[in-house]
Amino acid sequence: MADYSIKTNELKALRRAKIDQFVQMYGRGDKKLTEPHKKERIGKILGPEIEKLKGFGQNKDKGVLLVKNFKDCEDFAKYPNDPYEVKKTGKSKVFYVEIRDDGTLIMEGIHLNGKENDDKERSTWGVMSISDKHAARSEKKQFEEGILKTISDRTMAIHDNNRDLDNLFESPNIDTNEDKETQY
């Protein structure tokens, strides 16, 4: 079993510096995210697929617009791959992503299974995450119950404000270095 504990002040300071970088780039939902923070978070989730969307990346003048309703999609292949499914089958597309002011994520998509153009047979999906503040509360409760394994980077600054971060750093069972691509 890996030991994730961070016990020295020097290592804690390095990790806090990474937390500060995260907050500068992606904001804090408990302090209300700005539009640039929301865009950065969408980019973090979609990874390189962000280039397919209008208004993002190097091709911001080209690309598809995210739509609220999959019935408005004309060519599903143009939409970004589902970052969580692409490693498995590559046959799922994202057609809508929203990050709210509090960090809540709403993401919807469709499975490309040959039935996507059939109103009755198509297979769509949706994911919703809780806000940054609620995620931090949930992590704290899991920590108190001894079942917490990882901490999201979007909650680290909240834990620090609540003076819980040192306890989380020092726990050998909790990975506090979760900054992974497409992780939310």
C-alpha cells in the first residue's frame, strides 16, 4: 500500500503552491467562478478534445457549438469525445458541458451505437457533479469515517481555509495530489 503522507513543512509548502496555481487557473467555486475559470475547467475536463469546440483552443473561430439538446446536433462525429469513455470504446460524444458559478458540472452526451438518429432508440447520458463547497464537505465526512482515498484539487483551498488540509496531507491513505488530466 502506498504511503501518501506529506509531513514536512517544505513538502507541504510545495503542495500548497500547486494548490495556488490551480486556484489561479480554475478558480474556487465557493468564491464564485469567473467565466475564464469556467472555460479553463471545461478545457481540463475535455482535454485535447476542446479544440473541436467553437470558442475554445487554437481553433476558437471554427468548431462546433455546444448544444443544450442533442436533437440540435447535426453531425455527432464533430463533437468532442467523451473523455471518460474514449479510453474504453471511443463511441461516446459530448454535446453539452456547463460549469456553474459554484463549480457544479453538468455534462451530457450520446452513445454512438448506430441508433443515435432514432428518437426512440438513441442512448444518451448525463453527469452532474456537486459544487466545490459540497464536495469539500463530502470529503471531510469521508475522512472522518475513514473511507476517503483522494481529494479533488478543486476542494483543496477550501480544506485549507477550514484548517483541515494538514490532517489530510499527513494521512498515509489519502492521495492529495490528484491533479490529473480530465479529473474533476
